Amino acid sequence: MVKCMPIIFYSKLDLAGTNIVKFLRENFSFKNAEIVELEKESIRSDEIVAKYESDFFVFASRHKSETGKPSFTVHVPGNWAKAEAGGREKNVSWSYGSLMKDALLALGRLNSLPVFMEADHHGPFCKCPAMFFEIGSSEREWKDEKLGMQAAWALNEIMGVKPGARKKYANVFGVGGGHYCPTFTRRMLDEENGVAVAHVLQKYYVDEITPEIFGQGIERSREKIERVEIDWKGLTAPQREKVQRMCKDLNVEIERL
């Protein structure tokens, strides 16, 4: 089965995803998007989502963390190294930086939970632009109907934008920092800077990454990547040198943050 319109995926096994979709269906009319239920967990649904083509995918999902702190999170699915939770090894999905920025800004306007952009991680691998749109970080939040309604409102805000009417941002590839990449979260939540972070490669993977895999952060984007932004303090000196060398070889501009 092939669809051309945007698709919202959710797993029937996912408490947060089903919570969000419940309120989408009850409160909002979707004429420009398809909602698709997955039998498997979203992160392990590679074979299913590969059957679809779309302008972009959104995965309504849960976020889980060791701290259990409540939050809304957004990120691109993909694996810079091993595929330990779905997806393909050493493959990140295509991104849509402007959509993710709009999503984070909409979530931020709720003045509800802390909002974070995460580095690219886990499956599924998607050949069309994709993002995870999540409620975290424990069962209490996943089942919270108020949070489900808030997330549904924010998702409706970004899905309701007509084709061609979405605000355009300068897309960048963010490198450095940890999994929750506060530097790049701040970039995304700044409505005035005109910048959208399309991919994030966290410090943990920089030592082992090859130029070919690094290049995916520049090539796999719906919108042209204008430059690589480096979280300078979020990398060691040898890592900074490596990233600068790869950027020079790929003929891509660098900005130090």
C-alpha cells in the first residue's frame, strides 16, 4: 500500500501513541494526513513503514528515560552505529528540520512539560523524512489524558499547515553534546534565529564515525543542509579536529557554538 499524503504512525502497544491519537481523532479533522496503526512497536516496524511513501512520517510515541522526568521530545530515527533498537546499522533516516522546529515550538507554547530535541537514535529506518513526536518519560505521563490532548493539539498545529506554506529555516547538522543536546534544543526553540537542526550526532559516536556515515547528516535531509554546527564544548579537542577535517573534505561550512 502506498500513500502520498503525510502519515502519522502509532503502535497499538504504545500507551503514549494511542493516547495522542485518541485525542487527534476525537478533536481534530485530518484531511491532509493519514493515521496508521502499527501492530509492532514503532521502533521495530521497518518492514511495515517501508511499504509507504509520503511527504513525511510522524511517529506518535512514548519516550522512556532512566530519570523518568516528564518531558516532550522530538528526534529523527536512525543509528549512527549499531542498530540495537530497530532500524539499520550505521544508517540514519531522512529528516525534515523545519517540521521538527515547528513541532518543538508548538510543544513549547503549551507551557506544560520541558521540551527537548534528542540526537538521532533507534529505528525504524525511513527513506522519507521522519520524526518521532513523544510524551515522556514514564507510564504516568504516557497515560495522562491532559498530556495526550496537549500533544494532539501541537501535532494538529504542525500537520494543518498547507503544502508550501510552512515557514522555511536554514537547516543545519548539529554535532556534539549528549543525547538530549541542550545546545541544539535551544537552537530549535529560538523562534527568531531562523535555524532548524535537521540531524544531531552526539559526542558518544564521533570517535568511531566514518566520513561516509557522517555525510548522511548532510545528505539525508528534505531541505538543503547549509552548514555543520559544532557544540564546541560538547566535544574533545581530537573530536573537534576530526569533525573539522571531515567537513573540509565534504566541502561544508562550519559554525562553532
